[in-house]
Amino acid sequence: MNNIKLVRVDFRLIHGQVITKWRNIISATEIIIVDDKLSKDPFLADIYVMAAPPGVDVHVMAEEQFINASQEGYFNSNKSNVLVLFKSIGNVRHLMSRDIVFKEVQVGGLGGGVNRRSVVNGISIDDQDLQDLKFIQSQGTAVYFQVTPEEVKLTLDKAITRLEG
């Protein structure tokens, strides 16, 4: 999966920071949103496609489609720099439990709520998220929190120390 330049968890998916900052840093020419529910809603999926700047292809894939594309070598054979977006940590874990392995996973935006603890400004997780992140890391994937490129990466291990301290 050499063409995947960034795997990001952000409940907002495509929004200003993703497009203007992260896209430019990795020179993304393709954005893949992996989300079963969104893949079944053509109207909402089209809104995300239209939110992309000119010259960037956006594809909304169900998890199974992403797995098939990976197994068929799509992310090794095309010429694109790919940004993969997930709405939740659980979605990433589910794919990784099916033998999809990412080098790194960036957690970039998860809102607050009941039983959620703030890791950094703009990112809150609950106990299930934490267990999922530990699983992802146990597969050899580097996990870190970073909302914008200007911020310093916070590794999962350092975040755990903060949360438990």
C-alpha cells in the first residue's frame, strides 16, 4: 500500500484543514473515504466529492470495497498519492482485524461527548477507542494524535500516560 500517504481518523472527513493543509503536505491526488453507511448514501457521498478541490479524485468505499482494492494491489499500482479517511477509530480497527495493515494512523478529530476524555484540543476518546487504538498499535502500526501539521505529534503511549496521570 505504497500509495497511501496518510491514514486519518476525523469524524468530519473532508473539511478545511484536511483539504488545505494535509492534502498539500502529502500532495494527495486521491481521497478515499472508508465508511459503510456513507457508501450507501449517494446524496451525502456526493457532497463530500463536491467538497474536494479540482484535481483531487474522491471515492467513498465500503469496508469490503477497500479490502478488495487492497488485495488487488490498487494502492501499489496506481500513480496517486492517497489520503484515506475514516470517521471512527473502530472502523480502522475493524479493517485491521481483517489483515489490512497501515504503517501509521493519525487521529485528527473526534468530538466530545458522554464518557469521552480529551487527549488534545479537538480530540476526545472513550474507553472503546482506547482499546481499539491499543489493538491497532499492537499490529505494528504507529498511532499518533495530531489535528494540524503545526502541532507536535502525540504518540499513543504518551497520550496514555497523560490520560492515566
